Amino acid sequence: MRNKGTIIAAAALVICLLAAPALAQGIKERMLERLPAVTALLAEGAVGENNQGFLEFRGPEKQADVVRGENADRAEVYDAIARKTSTTADLVGQRRADHIARQAPAGTWLQDPSGTWYRK
């Protein structure tokens, strides 16, 4: 059950990708390939979801390439959505962070809007 929230969050991000079909091709595949590793990192508390919609290390930088790749793809998605909706990538990321926080399973590290970390 712990992975259900992470899977829902990933599915929601994939849906966002569908808003930009040209962008979605490679990013969707990479994100789905990384999903098991990201889910494991979140479950063990090695990373958390920050208030900007990105993964952030909470301890030793374990599987840093996975986190860097995930954050790079998220940044591309946020930029594409921002262009499509005439807003900023920062605002898209903040909204995504709020959605992630609501959907995250218990035990996930999250960062509130003020920057304080908490465990759901």
C-alpha cells in the first residue's frame, strides 16, 4: 500500500506530460523506468519531495544519478506546462509539490511551503 501514493503521483505527472506530446515521448519512458528506484528512495527516507516539486536528499546521496535524472525531467515538464498555461515553471512546481504532498503515502518526507521538513 505504501507505493500506491507514489504510483498515483507518478501517474498524475505522466498525465501532465500528455499535455505536451512532443516532450512526453522520452521523458515519460525515463520517468517510468526510474519509478521503482524513486519509490524505493522515498520509502526508505533517503529523499523527500520538496516544496518546489523536486526530489531532495534527506541523507547520504544514494543513487544520485536517479535523483538528478528525475529532477531534470520534472524541470522539463514544468517548463512545458508553464509555457502552455502562460505561467512560470516555479508556480507549476509549487502546485505539483502540493499535489504530491496530498497523494504521498505515510512515511514520505515532505517540505511545507515555509521550508520545514516533516514526515507524513
